[in-house]
Amino acid sequence: MELTIEIDQVKLKKVAQITESDYFQEIKAELKHLQVDEFWQS
């Protein structure tokens, strides 16, 4: 039995463009400071 993983290079580039964007990085930084427990209690 062999497992083969294929990555679509076009999709990989699109994902990289999104995750490397300033907007995504700002959201990621904000979420890092969000206390999930506090969010669900409000």
C-alpha cells in the first residue's frame, strides 16, 4: 500500500498569496490575542 499526495501548484500559489498578505497577517495577529473562552461567554 502506498500513499501519494499531489499538490496543485496553482492552488498552492493562491494560498500562499492569501496567507502572506498584510491583511491575513493582521487578522492572524489579532486572533492570537483573542481569548476564546471570553469570546464564547459574552
